[in-house]
Amino acid sequence: GKQGKKAKDEDEIDLFGDDSGAGAKDTKKAAKKEEPKKKKKEVIAKSILFFDVKIYDEETDLEALAKRVYEEVNMDGLVWNKEHKLLPVAYNIKKLQMACIIEDDKVLTDDIF
């Protein structure tokens, strides 16, 4: 009697997993969860950079320099903030502060200047 009962219990254990039943439901749920992930847009890593351009004499035209940087330093993944600042340093000398946003995968800071 006891051996027959043990053999019956061992037959009920499904070691290899039957596709029908709970396992199939879990697979369908997993597939449904993956679908919304595909619809999300890829996240693009970006960084904001600030540059302080310091000069040695007060004769350098910082406005012209800023305009020249905006025109000449351009690449894919780089967007300049067109609102630069002139900040006082000392003895009527100012520094030019510029900012830009870069896409980390496309632009390295060393590529800009």
C-alpha cells in the first residue's frame, strides 16, 4: 500500500515543466510586460557644460569671440545656449561664460575645444 502511494506522488511531480497550465500563463504575462518596455523611447544621456573663457587684457572683444564660437564650434549632439554672460574678474577685465548641452554618446568635452 505505502509503496503504491509513493509511486503515485512521484508521478505527479513534473520535473521538466509542462507548457500547459500555470507556466504558460506566466510566459504570457512576461510577454505582455515586455511590450510596454519596447514602446518607451530610448533615454539619451546628456550633460550641461559651462565654459569660462578668461582673457589677459581688456582689449579682447568677448562678444565677437562668443559669436565666433557659436558659428564655428558645431557638431552633431552639441547645442549651444545662446545666452552667454560677461562676468567681472578684476581691473575692468571680464570673463566670458558660455554653456552648452551635449549628448554623452556623441560628443566628448575634449572635442569641443
